[in-house]
Amino acid sequence: MPVIYAGMVEQHDPSLVFLAACVCALTAFAAIALLAHAAETEAGKRLSWLSVCATAIGLGVWSTHFVAMLAYSPGVDHGYDAALALAALLGSIASSFLAFRLALSAHFRFAAPLAGLLFGIGLAATHYLGATAFRVAGRMSWDGALVAASVIAGAAFSALGLSRALRASSMAARSAAAVFLVAAIGGLHFTGMAAMSVIPDPTIAIPPNAISPSAMAIVSAASSILIVTFSLFGLLNENERRRRLAEAERMRGLANAAVEGLLICCNGVVVTANDSFLALVGRDRTSVLGADLSAFFPKDNVCEAAQAAQKTPFETDLICESGGLIRVELLCRTIDFEGSPHIAVAVRDIRARQKAEDRIRFLAHHDVLTGLPNRSSCYDMLDSEIAASVHSERRLAVMLIDLDHFKEVNDLFGHAEGDAMLKSFARVVSSALGGGATLARLGGDEFAAILPGIADRDAAGRVARAILDAIKMENDKNRSRAVMSASIGIALHPADGGDRETLLAHADMALYQTKAEKRGGYRHFDPVMAARIRDRRAIEQDLRSAIDGDELHLVYQPQTDISTNEIVGFEALLRWTHPARGNIPPTDFIPIAEESRIMLRLDEWVLAAACREAAKWRNPLSISVNISAASLRNRHFPAILRNILTASGLDPARLELEVTETTLIVDFERALETMLSVKAMGVRIAMDDFGTGYSSLTYLRAFPFDRLKIDRTFIGSVTNCDQSATIVRAVLGLGRSLGLPVVAEGVETQEELRFLAGEHCDKAQGYLIGRPALIDAFVNIVDRAPKEADKAAA
């Protein structure tokens, strides 16, 4: 070691030694970087990068040797043999290539150390071959031990350097590997130079063709620096290319992760496309890349929009491989792709959105259940037809069609059956209307038909009859289902109205009249009907207000026990005093209340008022209240009655509810359920107007009646009509057989009362007994104790 150090210090120029060290360090770091890059390069390009790496490293090692040789000063003239120097250069490149090839291609455990040994031997060959190219005016001798030491040092450090280089994954590890290579090159050179001795000999001359040391140093240093620098620049460019490729691959990965189709274009040509676009267009990547945008989008403005990189989405058609068109939305943006500006085109399939929008538009103008135009569409179409009819002077008919008793269908059979009926009804009526006419569902069970080109009322009537006949045929075909029935009102344009509102209002009046007279038919509008209906609707509106005001009141008609002539109870009767019309008879407003469904509120009002009044009486007489069919069908009626009894404090046994046979026809099961619930409270039930219905005996067996009331039409003629007398006797006998007391209504003469007494009728009610009056007229009866009341009656 002292010999080597002395040789470096005493026989070498320090500045040139420093230059050689710089070349050596640059060579080592370049070797590690290029080797690592070559290791990461795909197999097809690896050999080229190995050649670049070997050339740069071989030249660097060679330059290091000759710059260091220049630093050596033997004290005599010297020069270099060009041929041997070139041979040393080629040997350095060849040994580097073989060593690096072995390191990267071999896959056994000791491949890297062996490659390092091979590289170290190459270093020794370069050094000593270069040393033989040294021409000096003297004789050279070699120390064998130092020569061996130099070869071992170069091989050992090279093995360590390559082993570390191939395992390096960080900059620090690569720097450590480069230090080992510097040690290998520097250690071999300076140990080898210490092994060389020069004995001056004036007889030995320098060949004239020998290269001077200064020229040799300049050429070797400059060439090595240039080669290594260019190699490093190439490495940096390659790394940048790889970075761009990696970035492009990352972008492709991100693009493929997108649900929407994505194209990257340059000058209208597709550079790349993601998998979503390929799947959408139905083509493979090869046929898409390099294709013009016009191959996919038929509109000319697509290419212009892509070039302009519009920021506003726009719709167009996408041409598929099959030739079909897909409606898409495009959005273009300018992006930097692989270092240059490109156009990114996002392709969004909007078929699902269009389908949803079409569905929304359909739902906005059509009924969901039947698919018919809805109220809004019906009004728009009617306005259009009226306008067209005015210009063409042709007539137009409007029909309003209601399903009869549709609420009962829902209540009895469920809403599923109701929906099925609505769909069946829409299908049957649409078929009966034929082409040119339009059927719309206005809501619930209400439909409207627009019939353009109807000549007169007779033609409209024929269409209405065809609808009713079609409904009847449908009922005959489906006997297992609920029966359909419809009522129709008809108005003509321009005879019955010149605008939509008037036509529909008049058709509604005709429909109202149809339902009031006979459901399941049709009526045309006429002015007399309009006045009558307006009057009925005014009464209906006023009746709603009357319930909440002070216009309603009760009158009471006494009922007497025929055998004792004793007042045993009262029937509460509703009266209405209108502020403008005066007293309106119940025969006028009760039917209106039943049709408009106000009857439930009236029943509740009458029950509450009658129970409150009866609860005040000292004499516990019975109180009878008429109950409508609407209340019997109302599932909440028992709860309402219970609340009224609780609030009034009336004994339920004093209350009697009167129902007619007609109230039981619509919903037999519901009426029976309601009556049983009422009976369970202790309230009595009487059948009113007995004998006027259709199934009296059936009802007597099925329903829990406590009393029968014979209709006044029979009582008024018992003294002059044998048939009426026979009927009354039969009813009285039936009541006795069933254990049901009988009340005779409408008793107005003593002869009628004597007849009833002779036939053992239980109770009587009528003008002979007492006219309906305010309860104040009977205060002497209701406010006395029972015994006092009995004496007063006697």
C-alpha cells in the first residue's frame, strides 16, 4: 500500500489524477444507470441498450486509464502506440458487453458476481493492454505481486458493484454500487501503475508514429466525456419517454375505468379509445385507432365541434359496427396527451335517459293505469278540436262518462279489482268509439270522450248506445267479475257551448241528470236541465253551509201505544230553514244530500242533536232516528254512534235507528255487520216503510230488527181498500209470529186507528196522534215523571 500511495503522489500529476477520478466517477455512475435501465427495458430493446451501455462504459474505462497514464511521469520521453490503444478500447467495450449480458440474461444465483468478475478481468485487460501501448525511452519491468493484487482488487470490487447494482432499488443503493465500481477501476489502475517500473535507456527511441501523451489524454478524455454525456442524455430521454408511456397507460387505465365512452383525437383522427367506447360502438381497438371521427358520427358538425373543443354537451348519433344508430351526448375538451395537445371526446349513451324522459313525458300527459290521455291532455286536445271545428265549420261532440257504483266495487272486491275494471272499461269504450275519437281519463271513475265530426244529436246518441252495448257484452263475457255500468252525458259544439269550459260543464249537467234519473243510460244537454241542475247544485252548496250554521233543526212526531193511548216515544225529523228560500222540504234536499255524499254529515248531526235532546227528558221516552244507506255502508259508523251516546249520556236502549229496505240492497254484508255492531251497544233497529221493498221476508230473517213500521201508503187506504186492509192484517200477523212489535205510520183518522186497534197493532204514528213539532210543544210530556205523564195521556 505505501508503494501504491508513493507512486500516486510522487509519480503522478495531481490535477490529471483528479481529472481521471472525475472520468472514472462519471463512468461508474453512468454504468449503474444504464445497466438499471437496460434491466427494465423489454426484451426486444434490451440488446440495443446493452450495446449503448457497454460502449459508454468501455470508453469511459479506457479514457480513465489513459488520463491516469497521462498523469504518470516516468521522467523520460514517452508516447502511445495507436493500434494497441485502440485494441485496449475494443477490449474494454467487448468485456463490458459480455459482463453486462451475463448479468442480465443469466438467472442463476451467482450470475451477478460472475459478471462482476468478468467485468474486473476486462478492466485488467484494458489496463495492461493499454500499458503495453505505452512507449518510453527506457525499459519497463513489472512487480508480479502488485499485478496480481491489481487484478484481484478490480475483480472483487467489480463483483460487489454489479451485485449491488442489480439489487438496487433506490438512489442510495445505486450510489453505493457506483462507489464499488470506482474502487474497482481506480484500485486496479493505480495498483497496476505501482507494479510498473521504468529504467531510462537513451538507446531506446520513441517511434515517430507514437501519439503524444497530451494529445492522447485530450482525445480520450473528450471522447469519453461526450460518449458518457450523450449516453446519460439518451437515458434521460428514454426515462422521459417511459414516463410519458406510463402516464399514457395510466390515462388509458383511468379512461377504461370510466363508464362513458372516451376518445382521444388529434386533427379529427382517433389516437386512442377506452373499452367503454369499443363496447358501445361494437368494434375492436385495431379498427378504431387511426380512424376518422366521421366514421363514427354522421353529422358534419361533430368534427368541427371536436376541433373547437366545445365545453357544452351536444347530442348526435353514433354509428355502430352493425350500421345502427345510437343516440349519444358528446362533450369535447382540450387535454395534454403524451406531451402534445389533443381533443378528448366523452361519449355518453343517452338511450336510457331518453327512455326515462319519454316515460316522464308520457306520464305527464297520460294516465298511468289505463294509458289514456289524462285531464291536461284532454283539455289541450279539446281546445285544438274546437279551434279546428271553428275553422272547418264541422260539429264536435263531448261525452262525460262515469262508472256507476265504482266506489262499491272497490269496497266490496278491493282496489285490485277496481283497477282491473278501469282498464277493462278503457279498452271496451275505446274500441266502441272507433278511430278518430279520443277517450281520456279525467280521474277516478270519470272519463271523457272527444268525437270530432259528429253531425247531430242522433249521431252522438248512436255512439253512446254503442258504448253501453259494448259494456253489456263485456259483462256477459265476464260474469265472474264485478258488473260494469256507465252513465253518459253529451254536449255538442257549437250548439251547447263554444268553448271548452262551457262544453264540459254542460256535458257534466247531462251526466248528472242521467245519474239522477236512471243510471246506465245517456242524456243530451238541454237548457231546462241546466237551470234545474244549477238549482240543485246551489241547494247542495247551501246545505253544506247549513250543517255548520243554525239553519237546521229537528221536529218530533209522537208515537203512541194503541192499547193504552200512551205516548211512548218520538221520531226525530230533520227540517231546513233556508235564509233566502225559506223552509225547504226534506223530499227536496235529502235526495241531493244522498247523491253528493253529504248524507253522512247529516246523519251524524241529526243523531247528535236527537240524543242530546232526549238525554234532557225526565220521562225516559224512546227516540227514533232515520239512518241513510251511506251510514250503514260506513265502517266507522258504529264508532261515531258510540261517541255520540257517550257525549250525550243517553241510554242506548232508548235509541231506535230506522232503516229502509232500499238501504240494505247495495251492500248486504256491510249493512249486516254495521247493524250487529249497533245491536251490541243496546241500540234498537226498526225496519221503516215495510212492504215497499223487494225482499222483505229475506231481510226479516237475515237482519236483527226489533220493530216493523208499516208504510203510510197502506194505512191511508185500510178503510176503503180491501187489498190494503188484507196486506196490513198480514203484516201484523207476521209481526206477532216473529215477535216483532209493529208501528203503523200515517194514521190520520179515528177509523184507521180503530181498525188498527181491532187488528191488535202495537203502536201508531201520524197526524191523528200528533203533528211533527218542536220539542217545546211536548214539554208537558217529556219533562214529567213517568207516572205524571201517564195521567196526562189518560
